Amino acid sequence: MQKSNHDTLSETPDESTSDILVMGETLIDFIPDRPGTLSTVETFHRRAGGAPANVAVRLAELDLSPWFWTRIGDDEFGSFLHQTLTDNGLTDRFMIRDDRRSTALAFVSHDHDADRQFNFYRTKTADIKFDEMTIPDSILKDVSWVIFGGICLSDDSARAAMFDVAERAQENDCTVIFDPNARPELWDSPDEFARVCRDACNIADIVKATPEDLTAAEFDYNDTTCLLDALVDLGPHTVFITRGKTGAVARATDDAPWGVAEVAHEGYSVNVVDTTGAGDAFLAGAVCGLIDECTLSETLSFANATAAITTTKQGAIDASVSRKAIEQIRTN
């Protein structure tokens, strides 16, 4: 396994295995103590973040501890993230520390409805220098699910690494899952994001997206059915579209192992504090449902409940998720 002379892998022998590989960024989210713009908020709370990291932690909480391939700086923020991830049940086998690059940061602002905006600080950070050789085919032969997101795709070298692993995962009969997670400020142009997003959807078997993601990717449809049509036309056999407080919809084609279906779920009513990480929790819940061989309708209900729980506290992973808590929401 090749690695940069400035990268550090875990020195602890790791004999564990996993059926899931999550890959992508880990960063620091600075969460404001009150609604408002960055120019008006004075106090922020440091939290672990990054969509793939959030997904990985939620999967671990649901007893599906994945491999997590990520890159963080060999700095104090990186140490905090490493500790947080391992404390939340993730093995550090593929957590790479780069002693020449810093850890990525994001300052979050939100309005009174808890909807968020992000300001990223990612110049020469560790999360843009992934090396596909870190994940050999021997690992992909042992996993069944590979999950990646859109933020790392904004950098050419990280994109090449993500696409290489995703394509090799398909060759090794893994189910590949993609979440666009559109952040327009990270891309050189809307056209570039639209092109790369469609390329990623073409590789993926499952796509989880929001209407905002799809608008950023230049899907010019207001109707949910048309959005579902457009996504499955790109290649994935299963598509989830999340719609915030109004729930989510899903479609599976006849190529899906769980059978043809199109379902909707209105979501669950909770006291929303912060929606950061809700979509990532939804994705983890959806994967859990599919692995448990639930129907697409049951999977959608489980995923919505998982997302709802995470909005009840600040930060992407601060609200603890468990199967018991999810079932309580679903049955109340």
C-alpha cells in the first residue's frame, strides 16, 4: 500500500473487518450559538463534521461500524477529530494524518428555521489529497457497500481518487452510494458541478439527494416525479430525495435487489434545533434499512426517523442515535 512520505497511518495492528466503506472529508464545523449571519454571531462551538464522517458515525451507532477513509491534518484540530471519530466507534485504519496540511474548517450560520449556510476554509487542507492506492482491491473484495459524497469531488486529485475507488468497487460487486451534497462555493462553476455530479450518479447504484442538490446540478424540474425520472435515467437503480420537514420520497427500479417501488414518507415532527447532519443521518438510516432487508417503504420511515433525531441538538453528531430511539419515534 503506497502512501505519501508525509502521511501517517495508524501504527496499531487492526484485525477488524467491515462490510461498509465510507470515504471522504472530515472537518471542523463551527456552530453558532444563535441564529444570524456570520457578521452578527460572536460565539461558535467546535464540532466534528463532514458529511462522510457524519454518515460513518451514524452507521457505527446503528451497529454497522464501517471502514472510514478520510484525511485530516496532523494538527490539534486533526487530533480532536481523530479522537472524536474513534470515541464514536470508528477504527482508524484508514484515517490518514498529513503533517504538511491543515485540517479543513467550516463556519456554519443558520436562520430561525435552523436552515444552514456554510463558509469553508479548505486551502491546501488534508482532505483534498486522497490517494486511491490507500484502498486496494483486497479491501473492496471484503466490503459490500461503498459510500462517497460530493465535497471531495470539487478537487481534481481527490475526485480522481474517489472515482477510481468507486469504479473498482463496482467491479468487485459492491453497492456504490453517492450523495451530491452540493456546496456551490467550492466549485469553479455551476457547469463543473453539474457535470461531475452526473458522472458520479452514473457510477452509483444508489443516490441520495435534495432538491437543492439537483437544482445546483442543473436538473431543471420542479416536479418530484420528474426529478426521480431524471436521476434513474443516469443509471442508479435506487434514488432517495429528501425534502426537509416534509419528508422524503424514494424509487427503486427493477434492477434493485429490494424490488420495484415508489414510496413517500411525510417525516416526523420533532423540536428542531439544528439541521446540520440530518441528511447524513438519513443516508445512514437508509443504508441500515436496506442491509436489514426492509422494504423500501420501511427503509424510508427508518431513515426519516434517524434524521429527525439528529436535528434535536446542535452539531452533526451530538444527538445520539440508536435503533431503540428510532423505533420510539416511529411508533409514537
